[in-house]
Amino acid sequence: MKGLILSGGKGTRLRPLTYTSAKQLVPVANKPVLFYAIESIVEAGITDIGIVVGDTREEIKAAAGDGSRFGARITYIEQDAPRGLAHAVLIAEKFLADSPFVMYLGDNLIAGGITTLVQEFRQLQTQGCSSEILLAEVPHPEQFGVAELTADGKVHRLVEKPKEPKSNLALVGVYMFDPTIFESVHRIRPSARGELEITDAIQDLIDRGLEVHPHIVRGWWKDTGKLDDMLEANRIVLENLDAKRGAMLGAIGENSRIEGRVELGEGVVLVDSLVRGPVVIGEGTRLEHAFVGPYTSIGNRCTLVRCEIENSIILSDSEIRDTPLRIDGSLVGRNVKITKTDFKPKAYRFMLGDNSEVGIT
């Protein structure tokens, strides 16, 4: 069995961060989202992995490498533009050949990994099943591909982002297929939005009389394509942080203290600061007269001075100084500076990229 990870999207919902970084490399608990996908696939016993890449191909390749660090072998498959999930399957046909495979969207997180799901699909294959799809109940199904099930629990119909959903069961970003999917992706045509939809390809399997097995996910699942979902994924992962892991790699100075589950990277320095977990702080970061509250991830080589922050993600090499109010529910990119100034007249001063968002109290 092979793995196929999709990492070619533009990440428009996370702009401006994704103007300069692949959305799949935005960190959750200081680990790129993409790495969770790779690790889940490897843990399921699949080590031959293809990654579909687009405009951010070089950044993805530099981060994941040849896969050896994960115990895998990675092949990169270039996609000229985001043309739909089924198009990704189409261009990966040569790599996948006649192998069954798991397709994993590179910006998704699933509790507990996919090992039991892969085992379930292998068993279903012996009974003639062609595909297994993961479904989750969601409050806004019109934002997803939606599955309609029959009274006896079989997949009847799939619709991509319906205006009036007849079900609240959304397709989760993990799919399992056997080679019969290739005929379907060749048969379908682009949708109204100009993409080859995976929902149409799976519907074609159903229309051809092939079995598509639904698996309803009861644990948490997150598509990290939006800020709120990214922060929630960060909270969920940090909630399971091992209290002992890495807690003493940094230097906890006089008048500083740590409360709860906290991971300090090598070279972290705390000066007259309080860190209240769950929190992860990357290597080389320095805190002075600062408070870092629960559900916060701070990247490598950051500097926080006379500030308070919680429930946020701060990427590497950023600096926050002398902020009068606590920073909450925020995602701060790499090499960002947030500082108080003494310029006259007193005013807010910004330099913001396209599609930025700022909240002022």
C-alpha cells in the first residue's frame, strides 16, 4: 500500500501568512502540519509516499526531504495548478501504479492517526470493497464535500459544497482507494468551479456498482485551513502534551516559574517570567518580564519582553516587546516585530501585507 499526500494548495484562507510560506508547513505545537500527516502514514506501516506539490514545492521539499527522517521514501509529484483532488490522483497514477493507497490532505489533523483505519480498509478489500471514506458530523456542511447515506448506512450520494446540504456528514481529509479509482478520475469532467472533484470520482465508483465504505470519525478532526481551526488544532495537540518532555532544556532564571505542562527547547531563557501550560517554546527563545499563558506555541529564536500572550501561535524569529494589552487568539508569522513606540503623536502604526487582519481594543 502507498501513501499520497496533497500539499499543492495556495492556502488563501491563511493569507497573508501563506504568501511566503506553504500552508502545510504552518506549525501546530511547533511541528509543521504536514509532518503529522507523514508520521500518521508511516505509523500505519506505509513507507512509500508521494507528495503532490505546487508553487511551494521547493519549501516543501526542503522541509520533508527524501523522507528518511520519517522512516519513509518520498517521491514529489508536481502539479501545475490546484485543479482539484481528483486531478491530484490523476497525475499520481504513474507513481501509484496498481497499488491501493491512502490519500491524505496535507493540512488535516486526525486524532489517533490512521493505523486502525488502514487495517480496516485492508480487511474490507478482501470482501470486495473499492474505497473507504472518512466522514464527520459538522455544523456547516455546505463548506465541505457531503455524503448522503441510505437507511442501512451505505453511501448513496456525494455532493461537493452543496448550497442546501441533505446531510451533516462531511468528508474528512483522508481517503482510501484501490486502483479502480483511476478509471473514475479519467471519466469525470471538471465541475462548475473548474476542478476535478474527488466527490465526483467517488460517485462514479458508486454509479459503477463498486462498494464505497463510510467510516464515521468519532474523535476530533481538523482542517487547519483557517485561523480559528489552526488555533483549535494547536489547543488540542497541546492538551496532550507530555508534562515531562523537554521541560528542563531551557534555563529558568530567578523569579521565573513554570506551571503545568510546558516544553522548553534547548537554549530557552526565562527572566522574571511566568509560563503557564500547556505551552511549547522553541529553542533559543528568550522571555523577559513576560507571561505566556495556556495553549500557546512559540517558535525558535523568538524574543518576548514585557508582554503577555496566550492561546496563540508565534512563528520563529519574531519579537514582541512592551505591548500594553495581552495578545490572545493570534497567529504571528516568521520574523515579525510587534513593539510599542514613543513616536508623537500617539497613534497606531502598521505595515501590513495584503489580506492581513488586525483587531484593536
